[in-house]
Amino acid sequence: MRGQAQSSGSRGLVGWGRIPPFEGAAMVDAEIRELAAHVGEVVRIQGWLYNKRSSGKLLFLVLRDGSGYVQAVVFRAGVEERVWAAAEALTQESSLRVTGTVKEDRRSPGGVEIEVADIETVALCPDYPISPKEHGVDFLLNNRHLWLRSKRQHAIMRVRNELVFGIREFFYTRHYVNIDSPILTPAACEGTSTLFETDYFGEKAYLSQSGQLYLEPAAAAHGKVYCFGPTFRAEKSKTRRHLMEFWMVEPEVAWMRFDALLDLAEEFVSELVARILDRCQQELAWLERDTSKLEPATSRPYPRIDYGDAVARLQHKGFPTQFGDDFGGDEETALADESGKPVMITRYPAAIKAFYMEPDPVDPSRALAVDMIAPEGYGEIIGGSERIGSYEKLEERIREHGLPRQAFEWYLDIRKYGGFPHSGFGMGIERVVSWLCGLSHLREAIPYPRMLNRLYP
RNA sequence: UCCGCAGUAGCUCAAUGGUAGAGCGUUCGGCUGUUAACCGAAGGGUUGGGGGUUCGAGUCCCUCCUGCGGAGCCA
């Protein structure tokens, strides 16, 4: 093998022997994730020191480079004195380049380790704030820019990345067109929620709380569309299920009726869960996620419960829920935990849903609306509906909700110029990441959480 | 906005109204296979701010600030 050093050295051979830095054997830059393919070779890793353990004449360096983690071993007798000194001086999160031979070793976490020949310290890290022990939430969030380097946070962001890619692939392969909605908007989308206000050259503008209204015109242009971007809610929510800024994916489909929408939501979620289980095994293991809790969500169908039945079930369980109420967190949890799968609650009273939702033809006091509730207390991950197709009906709803008609002229135009049935839903990314990863709070599901009283870093 | 909890070393937390403590991190020393390594030593404090009760306050009271959990609202 090329990596096996031929050099001797008066200090004697250890392991593969003393390896002269940058001479003799071929050396390649490698990412840690691909080290298993380089066993026996001399490679160079560029990264940071994650942790260090020493044992006299032996030093263990845990390196990370973003692609993974690997243990590097420095034998005092096997390297030049300056290399040993460099290794001893390394502090947590110092940046460095390590050259050495890749070896299989059962004692090493990951099965592969690097026998160090040379160390180039790029920058010593002084007093890294996040030690390998426990920390409080406030402290970690103040250091979110550094916390992202931690193994657990690394794993969560990998799952999020896989989810986002899965979402885009799901729609792309089904010939949906990505049409993004504006973030700066002139008026409230749904009228009720509190919006972040900003100055737009002397006019008031608001940060979008949903891309949906802008997506409906695009559905008339392309048939099947989706948007995917950040949305903003200025509600002073202080719960583990809320962020001020979160990401939402919203498909909107021309000619799709309510029942087909339910099928779409179900197919969407089940495929995404299966994808994560398949492709993020390592990450879920690091997160100690009990994946048996996710397995049921990979198979369809999901239970579909009529709102009226849901109320009856809750009352049977002892909740004080009345017909006409919206469900709280505990009620959602009780409904979803019956089957261990996400459940879809359908046909809510129109009074507690948005103005643009199509009335149920059987009972016009109900809306063709659906909420999908994730199990294990993760709450609503999807909210959707069939949209009102008729100009007159929408006009009436805008009036009933006391919305400024002028601001919705363009929205009414969709019904005026060739109205059509259409449906869509929105899915909150962080809630799904949170559920998949088994997080106890949404704040870990987004790189830089925006919460009440927190805008730093 | 409302209800509840908390703020002590860089970090996580102890401390009947009576001398301010531990673990981790840091520094120094030891150890040739560690897995959040371990062992020994050292350094590290205006107990969130202000006011009050008391011989004496980290501890009790008032007030403000900050954070956390929950409710409402929602994804």
C-alpha cells in the first residue's frame, strides 16, 4: 500500500511506522465522509478540532470538517517533536490541517481513524464558549452561530437539507412549477394575524404571512405550482411550536378538488418521511430518534376525521370541547396519538377558518378545509383547503370578514377572468423537521431562530 | 397581553437568615488506546439592577430588567 511508510527513524516504528510529512507517499485532500474509501492511503484533512483526549505518549484528536467526524491518533514516538508540540497545543475548535494514514480500527468511533504524520495549525481557538458538557438554552441561543457546529445541530440541519431537497424533488417530478411569492406585501393575506410592518418609501408594507394568495394566479398560469419561502407572524407567541419567522412550502393546484387535495397531502408527507428514514439514518441515530415512531407515517392512508367526529371523540375523552371551537395543542395531540400516524381533520366550521375557503356543498356552514396533525404532540404540520371558485361568493366573504375590498381586487380577478376550482395547502418546514428529529422545540429546527425577545445573532 | 418558574465562577448547578461551594472548561503536572477519558494541583465571585427589613441577606419584602415554560393565535 502506498500509505505504508518506508522511512525508518531512530525512535522506532509504531503502527504503520513513522511517516515523513509531505514526502514519499502520495497525499490527497479528503473529506472525512469518504475516508473509508482511502484506507491505507495518506490523506490530508482540513477542519476543526472537535475534542481532544490525551494519554501520556498518545493523543486522540477528534476532527470535524463539516462532512463528518473522525478520530486522529498522534503517537509521540511516531512524529517529529514539533508535530507533537502542535498537537498538545491544540484547543477545542482550533482550525487545522492534518496529514496521516487512514486505518481501519475497531476502537475508533466510526471504524476508521487517521494515524497522524503532520499537523498544520491554521488558527488556535481561544476559550471556545461551548464545552462538551451541558449548557442552558439561553446561552446556546446567544451562541447559535457557534452552536451550529455541534454534532446534534449538525444532524438537524442535515435532516432539514434532505427534507427541503425532497420537497423540491417531489414537486419537480410531478411537473409542478416553483413560483415564489413576494415577501413584501401591501396588505394582510388573511386579515387576522398580526403582521410585521415596515416602511416602503413612505407607504406601509408588511412581511408576508403566506404566499398562497399570490400563488393562486400562478396556478391559472401553470396549473400546478408551489412556493417555498420564509413567512412572518408578529403574534407574541411563546411556545415550543412557534417562531416569528419560519419556512413554508405551499402547493396550489388548478382543478384539484378537496378529496384529491387530501390524497396529495398524504402522499407528500408519507413520501417525505420515507425519504428521511432512508437517507438520514446516521443523523437520526445521532439525534437518538426512535424511528419506530416515524415508520407508521410512511404507509397510507392516514386517518381522515370529520371535524364533527373529532369533537365527539374529544368530548368522549373528557375534553370540554364544543362544536365550533378550534382545537388547542392538547386536543390535537389526543386526536393524533390514537393511531400513531398523522391524522387529517376535515370540514371545519367556516367561522373559524379563512375567508377564501370553499364552503362544503353538503353543509355550507362548514369549509372544505383540512389540518394534518402530526403524532407525538408535534401539532399541525399542514393546513389547506379548496379555494372559493366563484366571484360572487368570494366577494361576499371579503365583505363578511370586513376586509378592504380594494386590496383584494387582483385576487377577485382570478375568479373574474376564467374562474376555476383549485386547492392547496401549506406545510411548515420547522414543524416537520422538529417532528422527524424528535426535537422538543422548534428553535433547533431552523439555523437562526427568530423568537419573541430574540433577534440575535 | 395573562398565568407560573428562574437569574450565584466562562458554562451547568449547590448553599436552615450566620466564613461563597462542586463538576465541566482554562492553566500546570501524570498516564501508550482514549470514547463527554481518567488522576493530582492551581486560578476563577460587586450572588441580574435598585431600594428595604435585620446585629447579620445569595436566602425575607418591594420594584425594575432579562430569560424560560404554558395560554391565546397559528404552520
